Amino acid sequence: MNHQQMKMLKQLQEMQQKMAEAQDKLAEETVEASAGGGTVTAVVSGDLEVREIRIRPEAVDPEDVEMLQDLIAAAVNEALRAAQDLAQRTMSG
């Protein structure tokens, strides 16, 4: 292996290490989003794992379970979008 190839290999290894560190950092960070005026909140890690769902008691209406389901889906989807934005910023930095 010549000097140029060794240099490129070292740069690749450094880049892989930085990416691994960024992924570890993402796994520790969380974002949250809510729906229904804060009645449902989803917390998602930077590596896109749902960590917590919080539901205020007033959101639970046995006569309208569909509304609660929609609020949960909306909160989770918004939190996932925020986590993806966080991941993109972290990995590009």
C-alpha cells in the first residue's frame, strides 16, 4: 500500500469513528412532539425509537377512541420527523 492509500484509509477510519460517535449521541438525545393541544405527547430518541407516550386523562373518551388514536399517531409522526431532522443535523455536522 502506498502513502496515498494509507492516508485515504486513515481518513476513512476517522470518518467511520466520527459517524459511530454521532450515532451514539443520537441514541441518547430525545425530541418530543404533542397533538391535541398537548393532550398527547410522544418522546422519540435521535435513533428513531419511541421512548415514551404521555396521555392526559381528558384525552381518554371511551366514546371516541378513534380521536385518541389519531392524536397518538399525529404526536408520534411529528416526533419522528423532529428526530429525523435532529439526526440529519447531527450526521451532517
